Amino acid sequence: MTHILINFKRRNAENVTVKAKLGMSLMEVAVQSNIYEIEAKCFGACCCVTCHVYIEDSWVDSFEAKTEMEDSMLDFGENVDHRSRLSCQIELQNRHDGLVVNIPEKQRVLGL
């Protein structure tokens, strides 16, 4: 398998299913798929929180733990909880086929 399906739950409650190439970051997939709520102002450098997403509870354990850098950046996010991740830090693998991602109501921009 070279592609998987990712399900984005948008702010307006619309569900969008997109095809994602393995090895891409979740942020790259969102940007290429015109998920406009994922702004990705730092282009994946893990120095802003404009790609903040909520991973559906049933999927949280399918990912590696957050790095210290990602965890520190999330301190600047709004309404961060145990499901919060920076989508630029998530590399998609076979086990993520069918992943459900919720878009936060608001992204916070840090002086970019």
C-alpha cells in the first residue's frame, strides 16, 4: 500500500476524506488537499501552532509520543488537550489508514 485515507472533520462539521501518500506529514496532506483551516505558517518547521489538530481519541495511541519541541510549541496553542498534535510532526504510515482528525475552532498565530 502506498496511500491511505485520512478523514478531516472541519470546523463547519463537514467531513472530508482525502488520499494521503505514505511518509508525508499530516500537515502536507492537509495543505495539498485544500484543508484551509491548517494554515502551516512555518511550513513544517515546528515553530508555530497553525497546524494544530485534534487526533480522534481512538487513534491517539497509534502515534509516537510528542517530542519535547512539539510539546513546548503546543503550550502556545488554544484549547490544547490530550488529543492535540502539530500535524507537521505526524508522519503517516500504513497503520494510520482511516485516521480521523478534528480541526480546532481557531488556530493561534505566533508573530509570523
